[in-house]
Amino acid sequence: MDYAYKRTTTGSFDGVAKDVERSIDAHGFLVSGIHDVHVTLAAKGFHIRPLRIYEVREPRDRYVPTGPTSVTQDPRATLVMPC
């Protein structure tokens, strides 16, 4: 299974970020964290193109924890984990 979800666009980074956030909300999910990787790396002297990682989760009333089983069955599951 491939956990990386990639799409190509001609839109601006900020415009696409807003679209992603609207889509997350429209599908009933919540953003629990946003990581601006390019900002973090730039502060350490590494300059890359804009890169943002969203921590997306189900609302607490629908949340069903999966536990460590997901990781032990397929370590690539860590690609979608916030830590």
C-alpha cells in the first residue's frame, strides 16, 4: 500500500493550502496540527521549496484508536503519523 498521496497543480502554494484545508473540513475531518517543514528547515540553514504537512484526524466523537497494530503490520504507516 502506498501511503503517500501526491498531486500536481499549477496553483500557488498558499492557494492550494487553503483548498486542502477547505477539503479537510468539507469531509468532516479536523486538523490537529500543521507543520511548515520549509520554515523549520530554513531556520536551520536548509532552504527547500514550500512543504506543509497536515495532521488530519477524525472528530473525537468518531475516533476509534487503532493502536500499534497498524505499524507492526506495515511500517510504511508511519508516513501518515504525526510523530
